[in-house]
Amino acid sequence: MNPSISFTIYHKVSEIPVNWNELAVKNIFLSQEYLHILEKSAPKNMICHYIGLYKEEKLVGIALSQFLDLNKLESFGDRDKCIKSKVRNFVFKNFSSHVLFIGNNMLTGQNAYFLSDKIDKIEAIETLKKASDALKIIFKTKGKKVHITTFKDFDSSDISNFKKAGFDDFYQFSTQPNMVFKIKEEWKSEQSYIDSLSKKYRDQYKRSRKRATEIEKRKLHLEDIIEHEETIYDLYFYVAKNAPFNTFFLTKNHFSIFKETLKDRFLFYGYFLDEKLIGFNTLIKNGEAMDTYFLGYDDTIQKEKMLYLNMLYDMIAYSINKGFKEIIFARTALEIKSSVGAKPQKMFGLMQHSNSIIDKKIDKIFTYLEPETVWQERNPFK
């Protein structure tokens, strides 16, 4: 009989084994460097733990967990001032304020774990479930009862492994899709991308570029990010606060810590009008993929100058020029991302409530927690 997989939970990045990065090589969001960023600048209502999976004392899997205390949030998002939002906020505050994620709630996509191909996936997922139970005990001893346990964001093949690993009593959900932009091999420049667009979307491209002629785009270095930190945060916070739903807000130093740690793998672009910073976007080089990260803008200028759309085109141009295979545009703003060529990839998660009575109604509660987005998919290509 093969020896089973065991787990160790680490509270600090300094505790994780020295060979951790050998498994994180394909995903920057599981690397020691990224975990250091989380440790130094995670949202105030977040506590991270790092899980090592072992077989015969050899590290064979790595995973990230995030505990969120939603009672520490001033707002869950101010956009939808309706009865449904008030009910949702009440449900959260009273029954679902302590959420344990196996995965990364700040990102879209499978950034929960990486497993060596030398181990059985089903057994590894079973072990992660045991690790989540151990984490619940850790938080209970600190006086924090975990209300909801969530494993996120997986594609359909991953989810079938969870079912085999004994997650039948978890509620399976699907939220907004991950918008992924595949870069075609024949695109060697931004112009080749533009040439592949149908007339309607070439006109959209030209119109947006014309609107933004007065805006200057600058690549910001660490000292620039620190210099503009207050404005950057205001621009970010405006966008975050006006999202339909939020479970965290970044700390003010988040982007400077990111740049300081990842250096050239983290790109920060500022958009200036009359020498005033009016918007920014961020990108993370993750192997052959370019991951879009947080952005911010002055909404009074954004609409008139079509700033958000211009940012999307800039991200596409950069990624094509630098030879990336795809851009992970993540969730939100689905229709506009679709209009530049991104395609939806359905993502699944699993959740369970600690209260068995509430857990039976979790599907009903979930419709309050995750408002449905109605949108129309576009196809901008010829």
C-alpha cells in the first residue's frame, strides 16, 4: 500500500520549505515572492496560511488559504442600493461573515494549489479538505468560527476530481466567467490584431484611440508609485467601492510592495491628463500568460475619454508585442472585454456552511451573495 499524503499548515512565509518554488514554477501566484507580498500587504480583513502536502517527507503539493472577516468591511460595494443588497448585507454580517477560502479570493482562476504529477490528484484533494478542517480548528481556538468554507476557481475537469474526493455535501456554484483573451500566432503586432477586427470593432478601436489623444501613458517605477500613492489609492478605491460586490479592499502600500518584490514581472501604467494622474492599470507576467490585476480611474474622465477601453487595447498591444500566449482579463466588465476579443471560461467553486440548517438553503442564500450578471457576448473578429 502506498504511503498516504500528509499536510503541514504554515502561518508565515519564512516557515515554508526552501524548495516550495520548485512546485510554484508554473504559477507566480503560488510563489514565495507573491506570498511575501500577501504577508506584507494583504487586505486588513484577510489572514493567509500556506499548506504543504507531503509524501514520504517529500513536498508534493502546495496550496494557499485565505480567511476573510467580512465584519471588518465598511462596505460590500455601494453600486446597488436596493432591497436585495440590504438583505445580502444582513445575511453576510449575521451568518456568513467568516469565510475560509482554499484559493485566492483576490484573483480569478485556479490559483488554489499546485500538485506534483507524482501523486494521485484525488488523494491530494482529500488531504486539502483535511487541511481546511484543521484550519477551522485553528481559527476556532482564536475565537473566530468559520461560517463558510469555499474552494475556488476550477474548471469542469478539476471539479469532477473534487466530486470523487468526497465533496458531495458541498454546494457547487458558478460565478461570473473568467474572461480570457487568446493571442493568435499570426498576430505579430497590434496592427495585425486591428486588421483582424470586423469594421464595427475597428471603428470602435479608432473612436476610442481618437478620444484619448490628449492622454499620456507612462510606465511607472517604484519611486513613481510611492510618489503617487495617495492618488493611486483614491482611483482604485473609487472603482472598487462602486463594484456590485466586495469582500476586501487593498491596503495603500499594496502596489509599491508588489513592484518592490516582483520588479519587472509587475507592470504599472499611469495615465495622465495635463500632468494629473487620472487612471492606472497593472499587469503581472505569469509564464506565457499575462494576468491583468487591479486598476483605477477618474470616472468623470473615463467615460468621455473611453479610458477603460483604451487600457484594454494597451494591454493587448503590449502582450502581443512581448510574445505572450494569452491575457487573463478576469471577471467583471464582461461585455466590454468581450468586445475586444476575450472569451468567457466558466469557473466553478464549492462551498459549505458550518450551520447544517443554513447549509440546506445555501443555494437560495448564494443568489443574494453573488448577484447574477446579465450580459451579451460579442464577437469582434471578421
